[in-house]
Amino acid sequence: MQWETVIGLEVHVQLATRSKIFSGASTAFGAEPNTQACAVDLGLPGALPVLNEQAVAMAVQFGLAVHANIAEVSVFDRKNYFYPDLPKGYQTSQMHHPIVGPGDIEITLEDGSTKCIRIHHAHLEEDAGKSLHEDFHGMTGIDLNRAGTPLLEIVSEPDMRSAKEAAAYLKAIHSIVTYLGISDGNMAEGSMRCDVNVSVRPTGQEAFGTRAEIKNVNSFRFVERAIAFEVERQIELIEDGGSVIQETRLFDPDRDETRSMRTKEEANDYRYFPCPDLLPVVLDQAYLDHLRSQLPELPADKRERFQNELGLSAYDANVISASRDMAEFFEAVHNECGDAKQSANWVQGELSGALNRENLSIANSPISARQLGELISRVLDDTINGKAAKEVFQALWNGQGESADDIIDAKGLKQVTDTGAIEAMIDQVIADSPAQVAQYRDSEPEKRGKMIGYFVGQVMKASRGTANPQQVNGLLKEKLDALL
Amino acid sequence: MALEESHVRRAAHLARLAVSDDQASGFVEDLSRILDMVDQLQSLDTEGVKPLAHPLDATQRLRADEVTESNQRDTFQRCAPAVENGLYLVPRVVE
């Protein structure tokens, strides 16, 4: 039987506010335990929450970026459960009237095709603290610094049909929140966490199968692997005559499998009700218009512009627009040299390669966009050839000069395009290589093309790499063929 | 709605309240009376009435995103039964 996979994602994005969603405690990462947990975060009696304006603004900006309806009135509810990292005994969240209503996100797949994934809603809530399960004399340690950190939970419709689509969706969310600057998007530090709902159904069937929810999948790669495992598990189960039960499962990246955490019968009954400590949040049109006017150009718009106006391929446009830092770097390089295709090649090729090798982000690139743009300009105006350009790049990377021109001068890399000078070098190489010349003359005409490489290499060496390779090729062929 | 003791037990469990057998039967009666009142409310025609999120006719004030709290860990931890290395210690939780 043919099976179809159905996936929905709940993505928790930590919002990059300075203070917490309901208190004035700091949200800075990495502080000493409990030094950033105030009376409100600890749920001390009498402490009252006051909503952070910036958290609201960030949620609205996300909503606008995914073409969603922003609720004129949204309401905070209490989600009740007991766990020591949640000292109040409830999480303040939004169940019935979330701030961001239905919207959609366009995802781009590896083959360059696009698909629209619907957003069911997105709501504001507070994060819980952290439990440290190392042994403290048989007890558990609790750090509440994270308690009260604002989260935006983005809930998709079950619109994804493969692990690849789910990963692409997660990347699209990551791209949007980092473009907006509403989250640092750092998955390793938990700034983006994801619950995955997976089910399978026979191809062609309309009704959804029973789904399992995989909790806390924290990287793009794990999302794909967790789904791949879970789909296989469910199909095998059904084909062996069993049935999937609705349950929560945990992904174990070390074993590459998902394990049952709790079934629906034991599922929590959260008893949501409106939080009496918080009033309804009312947003007026002027406020929304103001936030809309502050929106940056978003990844999808950039991608389209790179493709349509700058002539980049769908693939290049997608890769470069995925990160705002990379997109802006690329645009600065392009402004300097005027050649979009070359700019894209250098940013994705030489520059990305060097950054990856040294584990640097593009924001910390030792080569500035202006320097790279100038370097490309020198290739475009034939001042240097491609080989010399790589040498200049390396020298700029190592800080051996301020500009491409400085390095070209200092290293004498200026391309030799003077025909007379090149001919002189060719004559010298031919004179110095009687054996190779004889071989060339005696070989089959169709093999000569390959043999010419030796002479090109020698001439380039004699010019210390500065001869124009196209000219060398042409002139060499003429001169060698004249000897036949 | 007829309330049974099992409902009371479940509600008590969810709220982590210890309820003795005697108390449980008393709660069945008390809560049933409350539910009877709810039934009475249910009989009203609320067509076209917006659900009420809060009894006050006011909207949420927002605060500027500024850090206004300083570290008061030592003060807060004075009332905690067990602390170590700045952490609050609780009976082991394993899910």
C-alpha cells in the first residue's frame, strides 16, 4: 500500500526582549542560576504580571510577516499543571483568543519549487524554568532564570507531506524571525524549539490517521530524522495489523528513534481559563499600521527580487535570501561591483567556504562586503585573472592589505594582457621544452588539445600566474600549430 | 449534571489536594449545588452576547521592555526549604 505522511508543527520561538514577558527581570542567557528570577517569575503570593509591550509588538510583526489577521482583542489564559519548573502551577498562555490569527508561509524545496503552508495561529506565552536532573542528594535542582521568558508559539495546519517539507518550513520560520530581529534563532541555546505532529494515511484517503506528537525536536536535522523514524514506525505498525495510538513521544537523537512519553489516557487536563490577573489586550489600527511600516523586506520578497531583478537562479536566490546577514552582505557586494551573478558566486563559494572552515558567521567576516566587491570589480575589468583573484581573497582574509588594489600592487598580480609580453614568454617556454614540443608534434591531432595544458601551465608559471589565461591559450595554439 | 465522587476525586487529583472519604461525599453535595446554579445560568438566552474575558471594563496596560529587577536571589532563597549552588532543590522529578 502507498502511504502519505501528514505533518503539522508547533514551533516555540523565544522572543529577543530584554526583560521577561510579565516582569522586569532580565532575559540574558547564561547568568548564574536564579539571579534573574524575580517575585513574579517565582510566583510569589501577591506578585502581579504586567505585559511587556515589546513582546506584543514582536508577535504582531510576525503575524504581519505571515499575512495573518492580528486579533483586535486577545486574551491570556492559565494552562494549569504541576511541575517544579513552573512555580505558579500554571503557564500563562493564550488558548481561545490568540494574538495572531490564521496566516501562511511560503516554503522553498530543494528543487526550487514552492509550497504554501497555512498557519493556524500564533500565541504569546511564558517559558518555564529548567530542571537539572543531576544528583543533588537524590533531589532535583531548579533554575528559574528562563521562567517568564516570552515565547511565540506558532502552530501550523497539517499541511506538510514529507520530512523535507517540515524542515523547509522550520527554516522559513527561522528566516522570518531572524529577519524581523524578534529572535536570535539560536537553536543550540533553545531559542527555537519544535513539537512535531505526525500521522500517516493511505494515499488518496481524505481522513487523517491518528497522530503522534514528538516533543522537543531542536534542530533542522533532528526534525527530518525524527519524522523519518516515526513515519516508518507507524507504517510498520499498521501493516502488521496494529494501530497508532494518540500519544506524546520523545526523540532520542543518540539512538535515532522516538519513544513513548505518555498516552492520551494519561494526558494532562489543563483546565484553561482566562487569567484574572491580566486584562484583555486591545490593539488599534494605528498601532498595527505603525508596526507594519517598520517591517523590513522579508525573505520571500528578497528572493523574488534577487531572481526577477538581479537575474539570480532560484537556487542562488533562495540560499542567499535565507539569512538576512548574508542577503545584506550580498547586496553590498553587488552595489560595489555591479555584477549580481559574480557576487552570488563569491559569497556562496569562496567566502562561505572560508567562513565555514573557521566557523565564523558572515557578520564576523574578516573581509568586508566593500573589499569583496572591489576584488570582483578587478576581475570584471580584467585587472587580474581568476587565479590571482583567489590569492587576493586569501590575502584580504589574512589582513595583508586594506584593499584588493593594495594587494594587487604589492604582490604584482596585475594581469599581463600585453600580447608581445605573452608571446615572449611563450617563445621562451617552447624553446625550453624541445621534448614536449616533439611529443606535441608527433601526437594525434585530437590529443593535442589535452597536451597544450602543459605549455599553458609553464607560461602561467613563468608569468607568476599573471598572464591572461584566454590569451595564453589562443597564442600558444597558434604558435605550436605553426611548428607542425 | 449529576456529579459523582469520581469527579471530585479527579478534580482533587488535578489540583493536588488531599481529600478524605468523608470530605469527598460532602464536596459532591456542595459542588452539585454550584452546578445546579450553573444549569440555571445555562438556561438564559446569551445569543449575541460576547464572552466576557474579565469583569473590569478596562484593557491591559503595557510596560516598556526594560530590566527593572535586580538580583535578589539570597532574599528569595531564605524561605526555600533546600537550596544548593543557587538552585532550588525539590524532590526528584522523573517523567
